[in-house]
Amino acid sequence: MRKTNKNIEVEIRGPLTKGDYFRLEKFLKKNGRFVQKKDRVLIDYSSESLESRENDIRLRVTNKIPEIVIKTGKLGGSDERQELSVLTKKDTFDNLVKIFAALGLKRGILCVRKGNIYKYKDIEFSVVEVPGHSFYFEVEKLIRSDEDKEAAKLDLLKMCKQLKLKIFSDKTLFLYLRKLNSEANETFDFKNYKDNYFKQRFNL
């Protein structure tokens, strides 16, 4: 999905009710282009508070392909962040967890997400389910330079308005993320890790 040199993500997020989720899926299936399913497990090792966060440090697996990811820039309901990532081979996620622990990154937030990715016009839509908990969406454009940020953001806001999608403010996003951390996500601590844990639990 990132085959160009664009790597600045302009992204807007918002909550979905279960009804909204199926309505948006139906619209995108009919009017957009299906890209792929997204079956993801990730560990967020970021230590900064949500309000002050400038770097997201993550290990994640999407559709069984592990990846090291760092997102730089301020987190918010709508944001513009640079994503730096390296894909690794299948069946290496447990080894990456051990490498991060050796580097001192031993605690994080473990998250499971499922959803679908669509392309509608020139905008990428991710329609996401937090299993057993809630739904949300992300709309995203990839741009080449900071000069393109405002135009991209206006396009995303216009699209959300047209589709009658509610968007997160910084405050409501942080409340939602904290709710996920207390109700759906897990705390990962390497001191409790056993060999091949992720392979055995998630078949990664």
C-alpha cells in the first residue's frame, strides 16, 4: 500500500456505532475498491502520555507479516505524522519482541484489531473492529511534503461530512483510547513472556 515515496500520513479518525460500521462497509463495497482485510496484533511501546506524545514505537503484525513501526508527530483526532517502518519475514514476531526487550523496551499495550481497507476516490478508508468492544474508522491520505497537509486535511474533512461520519476531537480520541486500554487492550510485560507466546496464541 505504500509503494511510493509518500510517507507523511494525514489522518482523521472517528467512532462508529455498530449500525454505522455496517452502513459504511456497505457504501464502500458498492462505491469504493476493496484493498485488503486487516487482521492486526500490535504492541505499543510508547512511554509518553497521549497528550504529549510525539513518537509511537510499535511492533505489529498485519495479516501475519511482522513490522517495526515508528510514527513521529503529535497524536490527535486528526493529525499529520511521518511513518517509518520496516517489514520483516513471517514467523519472526516473537524474535522481534525479544530484540526489543534486549534494547530495554519491555512493557507496552497489546492490541488486537480487525477490519477492512478500501480506496474511495483518492482516500484510504480503514473500517476497524475492536473485537468484543467497539468500532471506529480512519481516513488517510499520504503526502510528500508538509506543504500538502492542509489541502489533504480539508479533503478528508469534506469526505467525512459528505458521508455523515462523526470525527474525534483530540479530547474524545484520548478518552476513547483510555477506554480501550482499560476495557479491551492488555498490558504486555516481557517479564511474563514465554518462548513462542505470540505464535502459540495468535498463530503469528
